[in-house]
Amino acid sequence: MSNPLNLIPGKKYKVIKSFTDYDHCVHEVGETWTFVATNFVPYEDGLTLHVLQDDISRERVYRLQWRKEQQAEIIEHFINYVETC
């Protein structure tokens, strides 16, 4: 389960439907970043998305939780939230 979001490392993505991550950060339409990798933590159903935002070489992480009451809908339908640039 190294890449459950089916994103391509090194590819740039744009948010097309806003979403809120586990840390309550809102990712608005138009936000762009380059995908690096994902990590999954089974005991907390945590999925960490590693990205380079706005072509800055500093890596950022966005945390999601794969539980129905959290971000399961976003994780399972991530293609509806981003598109390649």
C-alpha cells in the first residue's frame, strides 16, 4: 500500500475540489504541489501525503485518516479532488 492515492511521483497536481486534512488545514481549489510519496500508519489508519508545494524544494506533509468519520471519502475518491497540471 505504498501509493493508495494512485499519484505519480514527480508529477505536479492541482486541487480541483477543496478538502480539509486531518490537521484541519483547508486545501483550496487552485493549490498546486508536486507529489513525492505517501506513508501509511496502520494502527491509526493514517495516510501521510508528502509533497513539494509551489515548486519550493521544501517538503510538506498533509495527514489524512482513513476512517469514515475523518477523510476516508477523500482518500477513496482522491481523483475527484486533484488533477495533473
